[in-house]
Amino acid sequence: MILYDVAPLPAPLPPQAQSFPVWLIVVVAAILVTAAIVLIRRAKKKKNG
Amino acid sequence: MPRIFRLGVHTLSHFAVDFSCLFLLFGAFSASAAAEQSLILGFLLYNALAFGLQFLLGALRDRFPRLPLASLGCALTLCALLLSPSMRVVSPLAPVLICALGNACFHVGGGVDTLLLANERMADSGVFVSSGSLGVLLGTLAGKSGAAMAIPAVLMALCLLLSLLTRPCVGEARFHAANERRSFAVLLTLLLSAVLLRSMVGFLVPMPWKSEPAYLFLPACAAFLGKASGGFLADRFGARRVGFVSLFGAAILLVFLNRAPYLCAFGILLFNIPMPITLCAICDLFPRNTGLAFGLSTLMLLLGFLPTLCLNLEASATLPLNAVLTALALICLLLATRMPNPSPKIKAIGE
């Protein structure tokens, strides 16, 4: 990890990357968050169990 | 295997993995990518895989605790380095994807081992993560300067051999950093929000001096020191107190004094101090799922970075936004952490 917070990702992107399609970003983020929620719920059950 | 030896191996390997990945990205891949669009795609895919996969790999590590993910990560990164000249004929993206997968595997494997062996000390996780900052900076510089591929390859081979000496740990990780009087859902939301907000601020802080040769090493060294010291400070003075003081100081320096290199660097140092605190507090919520806890924090880094792709703000506009985001992160951290932190107890964790 680069600076974790001050530049959190290893690869600083070229300025042109700012024009990346928003819908694609939203879709990727939604898939990741959904998967994370499923795993969190399973882990919570395991913790309580 | 002594804890210090394992921590040393994982910290060195963290440096080597980040060094190698950035060496590949800025060296061979940047030289071979024909169009600018494919360059951007390669960097984005690398970031998305290296950071977005860690929670899935972490969950896998929790399910199969003997999975040697750290060694696998070193091996994949070494493969990507060695095979990059031949794989580029197929696609310049192939070594980048293998490298990203190796990076994700190593971070989860090394991170979880470090957390499980920490015996309630937050210092270990800070030390482990800190070396990545230096690896990224030096790997970028070495890749851009066209240094020989043998440098990262030999380094990775050494780390692979060392990591093969360490077997994956099993057990539970507890740090008593999270304020457990709050409900699980509230705590998790607060902690993940704190990481996400700090990730966003990190990308939005304007540092006009950063590319000047005289200050090239300043941000990475400040981040390295901040992360490395954060856990020690939190163990000594308590998670909440250290988190509040460091983020409050960082907010002032990064928002109002970001044009002065040394003051801004001190702000970066302070800004990185809460990193081990949030990581260990998230682990407190998932004592038996340390892999998932580690991966969730890196997922928040990615999710905090994605909106910044869509924002194209002027430097003057980012200042109030940064101030608000940092204040929110500070509030989240204050509400989610506890004080005082009990003195670390030595507890044997089976290997």
C-alpha cells in the first residue's frame, strides 16, 4: 500500500483516468459491497455462535 | 518461530512485494502499453484487484487457516516478474494481473499472521504495514529509471524462501481497541467509515510540492513513520486519545498548511498514525475472522478512492471538503474506539 491514507493505492493514476465511466465505478462498488455484506453477516453469525 | 522473526520476514516481504509490483507497473508495463487508455486500464485493474480481492481472500484464509497466502503472494509476484518479458507477447496486462493477485494474497497472508501473533499489541500491525510505503516509492523510482529486473527478482526470491520458513498461524486476534459498549453494526459502520473517509481525504489533499526532487522522499517517509509509530503510541497512550490527537493535528496541517512541505509531511505522519488503530479495532469485531477484517479495511481504501475518479475539483474547492471529511473521520474514530487501553497481556496463540 502506498501511503495507506495519504495516497491509499499503490498506483497513482494519470489525470485522464478522471474521465472513467461513473456507471462502471458504481457497478463495481455495488458488487464489492454486496459481497462484503454477505461475508460480514456470516462472520457475525459465527462470532455469536 | 519467534514473533519478532516472523514480523521481520513479513515486513521485509511487504516492502519487496510493493517494490516489485510498482517496479513492474512503472517499468515494463508502462513501456509496453501502446495506448494511454490501456495504461489507465492496467493501473485501474491493478488497484481494483490488489485491493478489492483482499476481503474475499481474507474470508478464504479464515475458512482454510493453513492456506500459505503470504508465500503464495511472494511466489505469484516473483512469477509475474520473471515471466513478464514472455507474457507481454500475449498481453501486457497479464503480468500486471498476476502481480495484483500476488499483492492481494501477500497482504492478507502477511497481515493476518501479524495480527494473530501480535498478542494484543497494535504496534505489530503498524510496523508490518509501514514498509509498504517505502516499497511503493522505491519501486516507482526504480521502475521509471529502468533499473535491472534482477533487483526485485532477487529480493522476491529471498522473501519467498524466508516466508516458506514461516507456517500460517491460527487463532484469534483481540486488541481491545474498539468501544464494545456500542452495537456491532454501529461500531462496524463507524470504523469502516473512518477508513473510507481518510482514504478519500488522502487522495484529495493537494500537495503541489510533491513532485519536486528535493521533496520526493518526504511523503513516503512521513507515512512510513506515522504507520510504524501509530501502534506503539496507541499501545502506550490508548487508542482513542492517540486517534483524536493525531487526526486533529493532521486536519489542521493538511487542510490549512499543505503548501509548506515539511509541515504537510508532518501532517501526513499524523494522518497515518490512526491506521493500526482502525485496523485493530475492526479486528476486535471479528476475532475469529481476522482475514475478513483485514480485507474490509483495504476494501474501504478502494471504495474511498473510486469517488475521487469522478471528482475533478479545483485545489481551492478540496480544502473545505477535506476539512469536513477529516472532521467526520475524527468523530467516527472517537465514537468507535475505547479509552484507556488495557496493558497488553501475553497470551500464547497456537501456530
